[in-house]
Amino acid sequence: MRPQEIIARKRDGGELSAEEIEVFIDGVCDSSWADYQISALVMAMFIRGLSEAEGEHLVRSMLYSGEVLDFSDIDTPKADKHSTGGVGDKTSLIIAPLVAACGVAVPMISGRGLGHTGGTLDKLESIPGYTVGLSTDQFREIIRKCGYAMSGQTADIAPADKKIYALRDATATVPYIPLIVASIMSKKLAEGLDALVLDVKTGSGAFMKELCDSEKLAAAMVQTGERFGVRTEAVVSDMGQPLGKYVGNALEVYECIKILRNEIEPAALPTWELSLELSARMLVLSGIAADLESAKLMCSDKLESGQALERFCLNVECQGGDPRVCDDPEVLLDKEIHKCEVVAEATGFISDIDTLAIGSAICEIGGGRTKANDTVDPGVGFSSELKIGSEIASGGTIGILFCRDAGQESLAREKVLKAYSVSWSRPEPPQLVREVINGSTEVPE
């Protein structure tokens, strides 16, 4: 079956068979399809659309094109959480040790940041010595030792995804739900999970800006997980402002360790609240807790008793990191970084935040990457002191920038200041959890 025949069928609005989609994915993996042929079919999928059956065939072909991990020899439920990404989105660093302390194995395969969204792997690597490039054997052994492991995607897991995603990015075909679902779920289903909780962001700093689009994406991923035998649920959470207090790799790890030490600053409270919500849902889906209320009590107990912190410290040791960060989180903060205040130019209430602009500003001063091979400066970032609804006086501090030099300060200060809108009337603060979607949720078309 020639690539041209498959491309032509989809170009003309036809429905691809399971065999045709498998031929396509095989061609991506063995390089028998040229990049321009892959791009042509992806563009045809984007324009003509994929049926529910085609979407499922695509996920299945991408999933089984590589290794599917088997943790059946680990005698505890296996669960993970996935986020669609945002600004200050750092909950994985709290969720994994917290859920592991409750008796669930968490094989967490994460990604790196690109553009305004941060990546879990970049955050972890701000811990001196921490290694995320684990082999399958190392990954398995660390889960056995401390209940969870944090690793990057290997070349053997959903190998077609990396190439297809790069071409989607280059051809402006990223924002299409069936392709997003195939990319995310082929990797998550390869983890050998019993349960999966999805955190789908919505708002100015999210990939999906509109709530209705976020709901549709969440529902599509939940349905896919359930079809493949994984108990799946999605939380649609707010990304209309940075999550918690800090944005920036080392700063976000600092915030998480402080939370795990039960030293939660008021501005960091949303990070804990969302982590608790997602963790509790993982426990219920895994069968560890009967309901959400008892699951939250269990998680709170593991935090207050120090058991979640103990799991985090053990994981840092297992993955080659410096465990001193658990006793003294301040060692993560670069002493050479210059701090500068961003001050308000008007009096009133914070009415809106362009979260994308904040994430982009931190990316531009080195806190993220615009190309996959860019290096990241773990020390730069932003402390978000005020939230939507906060009162501010002219000259008052909106936030604090962590920069390398005056040039960075000038660039970031202007962009961050413009990201905040001030009005005379106090707005209603947005709900952190906007929707919860499971297999029985009806989402409007």
C-alpha cells in the first residue's frame, strides 16, 4: 500500500482503515515515509477530520509501535497524572510522592518545556545531580524502592509520536483534538497503568483558551483511556493566572518542597489545593480510597506526617540528586540572581492576567525554550505575589522578577507589567477546578 494512495484517500474525505493507519505509523517508525508524505497525511487529517474509529486506530497504532511497559509484578495499583501544561504548573512534583506514600505506584513519564509552558523534567534537573534519563530497568527499580519514578520518554515508547509532533509543530497542525489525544494517550497508555487522572488547563495561559474546547479535549482523552481499559478521569482547571506563587524551574521546585515540608505560603495555596484534588482522584480510581473525601484526608495525613516528603527525598537520592534540598530548600535558589520588583501603575483590583505573556517573558530571559535544543537557565523566574481579585495600590508590588542582568530585567519587567490589568471594581476570583469529566459526562458538541 503506497503512501500516495493513503494520502489521497484522506485528502478526498475518505475514512482510513485500521490497516492503512498502521501502514502510516510503521512508515513513520522505519522512515519508509518521507517527512513531506507524513506532513501531507497529517494535514489531510487536520482538514478533513478523523472519525472516532480512525482516532482509536491512530492511538492503538502509535501505542503498539513501541514498548508497552508491564508493571504487573509490582503488587500495588499503578496510576499517573498528566497535565496539558501551563505557567507555574508544578503539581507533578507533589502528586507523585504524595500518592506513592498512600500505596500507589506512580510510573511518571514526563516531558520538557517548550514555549511558555514549563516541563517537569526541566524542573527536576534544577536539583543538583538529578537524572531523568532512566533505562526501563532503572525506572522499574526506582519505583520498587520509593513508589515512583520520574523519567523522560525513551525512544522505545510511542516512537512515532516524536517525529509526528515535530512535523505538526512545523506545519501548524497541532491544535486538532484527535491528534492531540493520539499524542498524549499513546504515551500515557504505554505506562501500563490501572488509572489515569488528566489535568486539562483552560484560560489565557493554557493550550486551550476556551472552556468548551478544554472540555471537549478532556472528554476525548477520558473516552480513549476507558476504551483501552484504564480507569480515567479529567479535571479541567484554571490557567487564567499562574498556578501558585512561582514561575521558573528552581523556584517551582522550591515551592513544591516547601509544600511537602508543610510550610505552605498563602500564594502557594492553589498549588497544594490542585495537587490534593488530583491526588485524591488518583486514589479513588486506584481503589485505595472509597470516595474523594476520605482520599483527601489520607493525602493530608501523608503531608502532615512527613511521609510524602520522605518519599520525595528517597526519590531524589535514587535518581542521583542532592537530598540536602529536602532539609534546606534555599540551596536551590541561585545567590547570583538579581531580584527586582514589578510595581503597579494604578490603584484598584487585579482584574485580569495575561498568563501567556508572563510565561513567554520568563521563557525569553532563559527560563524556557523556544526551540527543542535551547538550553534552560533554572535560576530565572517570577514570583506571582497577587492574584485576580487582589487589591493593589499604585506603586505596590505585583510580583518579583529573578533575572541575570539589567537587560533581562528591563525586558521582562515591561512584559509582566502589561500582563496585569487593574480595575476599580473587584472581580470574582476564578474557580481553580472548573469541571470534572468522567466516562459518563456529556459534553456539548
